[in-house]
Amino acid sequence: MSRSDAFLLVNFKTYLEATGKRAVDLAKKIEFVGETSGVKVGIAPQFCDLAQVAASVDIPVFAQHLDPITAGANTGHILAESIKAAGADGTLLNHSERPLKLADIDRAVALTKQTGLISVVCAGNARIAAAVSLSEPDMVAIEPPELIGTGRAVSKENPEIVTDSVKKIRRVNQVVAILCGAGISTGEDVYAALKLGTTGILVASGVVKAPKPEEVMADFCEAASKGQ
Amino acid sequence: MSRSDAFLLVNFKTYLEATGKRAVDLAKKIEFVGETSGVKVGIAPQFCDLAQVAASVDIPVFAQHLDPITAGANTGHILAESIKAAGADGTLLNHSERPLKLADIDRAVALTKQTGLISVVCAGNARIAAAVSLSEPDMVAIEPPELIGTGRAVSKENPEIVTDSVKKIRRVNQVVAILCGAGISTGEDVYAALKLGTTGILVASGVVKAPKPEEVMADFCEAASKGQ
Amino acid sequence: MSRSDAFLLVNFKTYLEATGKRAVDLAKKIEFVGETSGVKVGIAPQFCDLAQVAASVDIPVFAQHLDPITAGANTGHILAESIKAAGADGTLLNHSERPLKLADIDRAVALTKQTGLISVVCAGNARIAAAVSLSEPDMVAIEPPELIGTGRAVSKENPEIVTDSVKKIRRVNQVVAILCGAGISTGEDVYAALKLGTTGILVASGVVKAPKPEEVMADFCEAASKGQ
Amino acid sequence: MSRSDAFLLVNFKTYLEATGKRAVDLAKKIEFVGETSGVKVGIAPQFCDLAQVAASVDIPVFAQHLDPITAGANTGHILAESIKAAGADGTLLNHSERPLKLADIDRAVALTKQTGLISVVCAGNARIAAAVSLSEPDMVAIEPPELIGTGRAVSKENPEIVTDSVKKIRRVNQVVAILCGAGISTGEDVYAALKLGTTGILVASGVVKAPKPEEVMADFCEAASKGQ
């Protein structure tokens, strides 16, 4: 994924609005807005929905987590090959709702490389964002946990954390794509994020819980087109 | 699931032999043997394979784990409704490779009841087997972790742990179905398990890693028919 | 500890009011009230304070947690022998702020028996209280997490959970002592707890954060004398 | 602690040879060797032994772990103020036997700064060593988990991991002291470690489990004097 293109990634979390058939429906709506606007969009549904969703859309599909394990006796864990076999393209890692031990982030990123999955590692502050960049993931997503789900966008409430993250990340990694997230709910928030030097955004409730997700996405995509 | 019928449950763990398309193939083979032998069989594939497998077979399909959460902001977790929406019938809980906090087992079993999923709670010894029975799951599976994957069957190596578990479980719960597992690899092991008072077995590598899983299953099913 | 005597156990948690020298001071005050009132009292200070506190008082001293490990390469863990060597008499286990996997509770209780430590296993509801009783600890403490730290006493807000726990515990274990806790802040709460069939209470902020902990304890002890 | 002086830190883990009174005895022996040789030595005993050990020696005493919590309702956790009140000077963090989530390492290092404790963050490889250096701890200890307890010293078995770590750490942090550990058991191992550009070593079984720990320490200290 080239750094010059904005990327909007929608995390479905475990919202009922994005479970089972509703995950497939939502994925199609998001794909449609992405296609019509010409902006790159992606989605991260639940594990049990991955295969169905991946079979229904052509946009990049991400798992929400990956366990740092290899094939074998690991009942109840998430295997990289299994995500890949479901037709997904990548995975989130270290989301603040599913935080990982540092050594496990490093191991999980290595597994994504071996399996050909795109890695998006989340980080709650600038130091952590730089730290995870050292494992050379494809993308880092800066998400201050205190703003997640608040509707107060990181890019407007705390732009310093974004610019500081970009600065600290670039000192150690010049190629990783940088997303930001937490509280993103309007096109303005998206535009502000891109102006701060990010490649895109990670959003969840702002889209998934919206009465009309496709309208929110259209707003985001329009802003993204201007922001680049 | 009535207690009088033997039940053979195959845990796919995260074996490559049971990932993606190979999960679907293996599921069909197991279903075929179950149908031809008239013995109840079930399978527990990985989360990402649940929907595909459930769409391909009519035997009971189980998840390998369930997180004690409700719908919402729980990135990377396993929601009961999501397992249900994938077409699965139940879930394993507290496998020794995915152990749960006691309060979480209790919560997860309650969630399976609310969602209409069959719960199979694993336990490593007789005291723990009785303890989890108090949460009133549908089935308890006794699996001494030290025998898992060894090929030395619990029902022959340590029959006392099985009979002791049955006794301790029945003191607190008269209806829960009782499986036993760990090291099961021959029909004799299955027969021995049923003779010890269990309703069936939980097996993994003994079937999944076998050169011809269908032959092992046929052997198990024949023994199960005799053992009831 | 005989079941016929009331027992009041004060959990110091990680309150600054009960850290370092202040832990020793508080321990002495609690001991003094216990001695003058003739009621059995005990305390559970932080690990780093255990040895100092145990050397300063003669009442039973408990650790707040124990890891299910044996001597060896376990950096940063809590070894039973180390609690014992510090002069402590027992340990809390499975507090809702330090919940344990079920198999680990069973293992930890076994370790307390081997080391000669008194075990107090916490449980958030009646089913869990009965479940942990199967591991045969010395005491079970019923603490509904939703009432902890609220000042609304379990024995008055939710007496049913206490009586139901006592009933369910006694079905599987006739000898374990039963404490109850959460929200206990007055002598009346203590009296009510004993009248519900418990042997005593587990309390934390109600004593530790009180302006005059010795007065609260005196109130508790008076109520305990009446309640037996 | 200045970077120009070699520093030898002995982790007592949960070895019985270093529990209770034996922890105090071992601490004194290590102090004696340090004093007579003029080499800086430190020790990391178990939590329950911290206060006794700190009261018995003048060398730096470290906890083995710190929880990323502040004072309050955190039963069974390790509070920074409690380590400080016990007379300890610092703490290990993220040892491979007590790994931490990345966000928790960052939080715990911040807590050590607020409390005036020296932080020693462990890391299993060069990328992780650089990553934890971004949180600006006082020291980083490189310990490849696969060599821990083997008697095959990292400084001789895998010198590249040490030089690579030093290089990667220095790119992002010019002041952090760098220790290395795992398998260190002879003076030669210590000498090799210092020659690779480290400030000292982290050792455990090589000293604690030795028949005569003071002789091993004397050997280490002699090598350290030469190696600087």
C-alpha cells in the first residue's frame, strides 16, 4: 500500500451491527463508497465473519488480531495461516482492546511477513508508536485509548500526539504507513488527520454505529480526496 | 444431546491439516464416518473456518473458545453471537491450551445459554471437573493436560481420574454429559472411556494428524457402538 | 481457625494508607482492637510489607495472592515458600482484582497445604463459591465485585447471594469457613453478615480508608461479639 | 549509575537458595565480593524479601517486577511506592519470565521515574531492546530467552545479538546503560560481554545455584575489572 494514497480502515470490533450477515452488508456498503469516491478503504470484521466478508468484497480485509503461534496444539488461538486461508489480506495487532506483550508483537509481525499478510500495529502514544515501528510492520495506527469511542477526534483534540508520533516514527522507520484513530466521526476529522502527516485513519463506532454508515463513509472519502 | 448416545468430538486445534479447505475436507470425512456408523460425531474447527465448515456439514460444529464479553468495543475477541451467526452449534471452553479465569468460565457458560449454544467445558482433574459442572454447562470434558498429544489414552493410563471425575461431577450435577480426552488414539481407548461411565470422547491429534483420519474415526465409531 | 469464632480480615490492597510504615502502624491498631475486644482479626498487607508487618504483630497475616509456581526460574512471581519465610500465615487467592484461572486456583490451594499456609479463596457469586470449595481451601470469601468499594454492604444489599452461597458451599464442603465481603462499612453490616451464616468478613476500604480505622474496627468487633 | 562502570546484577528469581534468610545471606556475600573487588554489584530478590535484604546491605537492591498501577484497589499487585518504601533502589521490568504488554512497560518506566526507582527493562532481541529504550529507562538488559539458564553465555554463543542490540539501541537512545544476560557463568563470559560494548551483566542461576556463589562472583568481578 503506497504511502501517498489515503487509506480509511474500518474496525468492526464486536458490534452486533457488524456481525454475521450484517458484517457482509456493511462491508459491501463501505466498498461501494470507496469505489465511487476512488478512495482506498478497508475493513476489519470479526474472525468468524472473515471468510464470508472476504468472499463478498474486493477491498482489503483485515483480521482484528493474530496470536504469536505457529501451527499445532493451540486450541482457541488465531493462526496466521488460518487468516490467510479465509481470504483476508492482513491483520490488526496490539489494539488497545487486545494489547500484546512486546515480544509477542515482534513475533506476530514476523509471522505476518512469513504468511504474506499486511500488518497494522496499534499504539497508544508516540513512544509506543516508534517502538512498534522497529518491528517493521506495514502500518502503525496511533490510537490514544482515552479518546476511543468518544467522538472527540484525536486529530482535532490532540494533534500534537499525531505530529509527535510521526516525528518519532520517522526517526526509526522511514517507510511504515501511519494511520491515526480514536474519536474520528466527521470528514473534518479525516482531513485534519491527513494534514498532520498521516496516511489515513482507523475508525470503528464512528462508522459502524452510525445510522447511515455509507453517508459517514462518503463524508470521510470526500475529505480524504481533498486532504491528500 | 442425550446422555445415552456416545458422542465423539474432534478438536481441530490450529493444525495445518485442519485449516481452511482442509478443515472442510476433514469435516466431511468425519461426517461421512458418523453417518455410515450411526454414531454421533462433532467437530471444533478454527474460528476463521467455522462458517465454511458449518455450511458444508450437518453434524454439530463447535468453536474452540468464547470470550466472556457482550457486543461492543472488544476488538479481537470472540462474541457468542458471532459464533452463532457463523452457523456453529456450540463451543469448547477452558481447554488447557486456552484456560479461563473461573469467573470467566461461569460468565461464558451463561452466554452460551443466552445465545443457544452447546457448552463443553474442559477440566484437567476431578475437582476442576466438578467445579465447572456447577456452572451447569451441557458437557464437561475431562482432559489431564499431561496426557494431551501423547498417544497414551487417559482412559487406559489413568482410568481413576475418569471414574473419580464422574463420581465428583454426579454429586453436584446429575445431567451434564461427560466426555473424556487426552491421548485417545485407538478404538480400544474409546471403548475404555465409555466403560468408565463417560458419554464420549474429545480427541485432536489422534484423528487430525493421522495419515487416514477417516480410518481412525471408523475404528472409534465401531468401538463406540459396542461401548454404549 | 475454628468455624465458631467470628473472623474479621482486613485487605490492605495497594492503598498508600497501608504501605510501608503505615502498613505496620495500621496492623498494630487492628491488632490492638482485636485484643481488647477479644475478636479474631487478621490482615493482608502488600508483599513488600509482609515481613515487617508479620514481625510487628501476633495476629494472622495473609499475603494478597500466590502464584501457582514452585521454586525455580520464575522472575517476578510469588512463591509460597517466600510468603511463609516472611512470617505470614496464609494468603488470599482469586480476589476479583487478581483473578486466577481455575486450574491455577486448584494448584495454588494445593501449594498452601504443602507449605502450611491458610488459604482464603475469593468468589464473586454462589456458583463460584461452591466451585472453589471443591479445592478444599481453609476459607472462602464471597465478594460480589459490583459492590466492592461502594460502601453498600453485600450483607444488607444482597443477603440472598450470601445465604445462597452458604447453601451451595455446604452441599460440597461441610468444613470450609465462609467469609463475606464487599461494601462492609459499619458494625451493622458485620452483624448482618454473621446472621446470614458466615464466619466473618473480608473488608478493605471500609477500614483502610477510614479517617479513624481503629474506631471502625472497634465498631466491627463489637458487632461481631454480638453476632456470633 | 554511570555508564563507565561495569555493573553486575544478580537476579534471585524464586530459587529456594535465595528465599528468606538465604536471600539475606546471599546478598551479604555478593556485597562483600563487590566491596573487596571494587566492582559495582546489585541484587534482585523476591518481593517478600526486599525489605529485609535492603536493610542488610548497601548495594543497590532491585525488585523483579512492578505493576503498571497507582495506589488504590489493586489487590495482589506490586505498587512502585511499596517497592520504594521497602528500601529498594529499582526494579527489573519485562523479564522473559514476567513479560509485559508494551503499553504497560511504558507506563511502568514512567512510574519508576515518578517514584525515584532505577528501571532495568529486559529485552529478548535487538529490535525489542531498541523499542524499550524509547521509553527511556535507566538500563536495558538484553537476554535471549533461549539461552537463559543454559550455561551457554549470550556473550560467547551469540555475540552478534549483543553488538546488534547496542547498535540499534544507540540509534534511539544514547544514554541508557546496556546489560546483557542469559547463560553467563564464568568470568570469561563477563569479560566478553563488556568487550561487546555493554555496561555489565544480568545473571541468575550462574550465581544463585552455584555451590559457592561468592567464588563465582569473585571470578566475575575480576573479569569485570579487566574488561572495562
